[in-house]
Amino acid sequence: MSVMKRLSGVVQAKANKVLDRVEDPRETLDLSYEKQLEQLQQVRRGVADVATARKRIELQAEQLQATANKLQDQARTALAQNREDLAREALTRRAAIATQLEQLKTQHDQLVAQEDKLVQTTQQLQARVEAFRTQKETLKASYTAAQAQTKIGEAVSGISESMSDTGMAMQRAQDKIAQMQARAGAVDELLASGALTDLTGSTDPIQAELDKASQSGQVDAELAQMKGQLAATAPAGALAKPDKAAQPAPDDKVVDAEAVTDEPEAATTADADPFNLEDKEGES
């Protein structure tokens, strides 16, 4: 029995927790207000039923009173005609009707008292319902404001469910981007070190040497073309510069030859330098 009680308590606690989580106080207040309106409607219906019964008794009493008056008149008429027996019978019936009228009067008084009580109850219940309606609307407005304030605070602080999902999505995206960047860098390093083979290029080493030689030949050709262009733009004297090292002078004339050729050689050297463009422009 203790195990069953504990199990029942656990189930009830879980159920209450779930209900508290899904319950909306505004909906609960609206439901309570609707139930109070139903009770008020039932009380009003009871008042109407009692009033109907009272009215039916009043009509019945009026009919019996009319019958009693008629019997009294008939008794007088029969007595005037020396029909005492008929007059006695009419008065006997009138007496029975009077008894019924007394009973109807008692019932009528009870219904009137019950009707008055129900009317007072209806008025009190009406006042309570109106007060509850006002309080209900106030509580609903307060709950809505508190709920909105809570959502705004959670959104600002970043602890709301939507903001948490957004933050987690951004964090996952940043982690994936960092992982992909690290992977791309690692692959580049492995390709550069030769640990991995570039499948988009040739795997033949001889073909690689041939491609390298072709690239080197192309570089040499471009370099020779640039030298030819520079030679074409240089002065004519620079191309016919004599080589003094190939024709040594006699010993006794070394000093004179060097003295004689110093100045022209300097001028020739200055003219033959194709990159000395600033000095030329300055002299011109």
C-alpha cells in the first residue's frame, strides 16, 4: 500500500508540474468567469421558475375565488326559491373551495418568500460576478505585462529560447568555419611538403622536370628579349666600346695611355650606361 501511495503521489506531482507548465492563468480566469456566469444564469432560471409557480397559484386562486363567489350566489338563489337543500350543497362546495384557497395561500406565501430569497441571491451573485470580472481583467492585464516584460528581459539578456538558439547557431557556424579554415591550411601545408599528391597536376616526375625546364627556357627567352630592347635603346658608342684589357700598352707608355684614356673612358662609360637616364636628362 505504501508503494502504491508513493507511486500515486509521484504521478500526481508529475501531472501537476506538467499542468502548471502548460496552464495559462488568463485562460483559467476566463473559465472561472464563465462558470460563475453559468451559476448566475441557473439562479436566474430558478427565480423565473419560482415566479412562474407563484403566478400559476395566483391564477388558480383567482379561479377558485370566482367559483366560490358563484356558489354563494347560487346558494342565495336556491334559498330564495325555498330550495334549502341546493343552498346547503352550494355552501358545502364553497367551504371546500375556501379550504383549497387557504392551502394555495400558504403555498403562495412560501413561493413569494423563496422568490425574494432567490432575487437577493441573484443580486449578490451578480455583484460578485461583476467584481470578479473587473479583478479578472486586471489580473490578465498584469500577467500580460509581466509576460511581455519577462520576454523583453530574456531577449535583452540573451537567455530566451530564440536568442539562445540564435547564439548556438552562430557558435556552431563559427566552429565550422574555424574547422574548415584549419583543414584548408593543413591540406595546403601537406601539399607543399609533398606528403599529399596534387591530383589535379601530373604525377610523372620526368614530365615535371620537362615542365620546369620549359619554364626556365621561357624565362631566359624573356630575359634575352628585354636585353635586346635595352641594347636597341642605348647610344651607338656604347656598343663599340673598346676592351682595354685585351690590348695591353708598352711599359714605357702605360702611364701616358692611361692618362690619355681616363677622361674619354669616363665619358664613354657614362654614355654606355643605359640606366643613367637621370644624369642625361640633367645634362640636356
